[in-house]
Amino acid sequence: MKPVIQLELTGCGIASVAAIVGVSYSRAKSVASSLGISADDRALWSETAHVRKLLRHYGLRAGLTEIPFRTWDALPNLALLSIKWHLEEGRPFWHWVVFARESGRSYVLDSKRSLQRHTRTGSRRLSSARALLRNVNTAALEYAPAVSSDLLELFFTRLERSGRSPRTAILRSVRPSAAAPFGPPERLASITGFVEAPTLSSDGRSLYYHQLDAGRFVILRVAR
């Protein structure tokens, strides 16, 4: 099975079905349009009905219910996976990818256009990783990174002081292209207190994080 690249920012569902049935993105998009399915319909990546309808057109039937991911080994030989799951105003959204297992080989097909590799068989350390992050990593503890969908912004947590009175900060680093190193990070002044784990919404307009408040962590949001 070969990956099909989505030609629209929100066309991951159409591209994933196209990869499964072996047609081009343009062909799958045309068929989807005849079924009343559009790439700019937010239901395409927040519900399963449109993807199920498109699969049925090609003679394929998905499982009756969605199954939570547990392990790779527990997946069937062919599956549509929802990744980058997040909430926007209480509504779930995600990015569709395809999992396949054939001839003793398992892989994931990701249609996102900006990726350098659309077929993934596992994680590997990039030889350029240290250079790309040389302005980010320090003698302090940096953790919980989140990257924007265009790969140009990096948000992360830095432990600035440990001990009985720990202090953290959420920082932002940018770069001019996906191949360039991230620049020197800047602290987000609007986020204060003991804060961790920034997560950016798919449109890049909201940043979610958790903050220690009266002995317990609460999830908060800032917008731009």
C-alpha cells in the first residue's frame, strides 16, 4: 500500500481512504464530492460518518464502533487511526492516518503534505537533532515539547528551579523553515505559576497547558 498525499490542509480523511482503495487524491475527492463530502467540512476530521460513507462507496465496511488504541499488536491488519486528538471548544478533532500490516511488516501511512516521510515504520533519531535544538537545550531540564502543524514553532517546559520551591516556565522557539534550527526561545509572559506540558491546537491559535493550583493540576488555555 502506498501513501496518498492530501492536497488540502484538511483532506486527511479523503487521502487516507484513497490510500486504502488505491486511487489518487483527486479521484477520491471527486467521489467524496458526489457523496456530499467536502474537505472543508469539519465533520470529516471530528466524526467518523463521512469516512465510513466514502469507504462504503468503494465496497469497504469499517467496524461498527470505534475501538480505543491499546497496543500496535492489538490492531487489525488494516485500520484507520485518529492521531493528534484534541478538543476545540469541547469538540474532538484529530488527524486521520492508515495502519497496515502485510507480509510481516507493519507501517503507518500519513498523508500530511509537509512531512518528509509519509510511510513510518517506527521512530528513529535524526542525526541533525542536536543541531536543530542547540538553542533550546540547556543545562536546565527541558521537557514536554509541542510543535505547530507547520513545524515552525516549538513550545516546551523548562524547569528553572528545583527543590522545595520549584519553578517552571513555558517557552516558545521559532524557525524560518522546517529544515532550520529553532532559534533562541522566549518565555511566555502570559503564563505564570508552576506550569507544564503545552499543547497547541491544530489551527495554532490556542495553547493548552496545566498549572498547579491549590495542590492540584488544572488545565488552562491561552489564545492569540
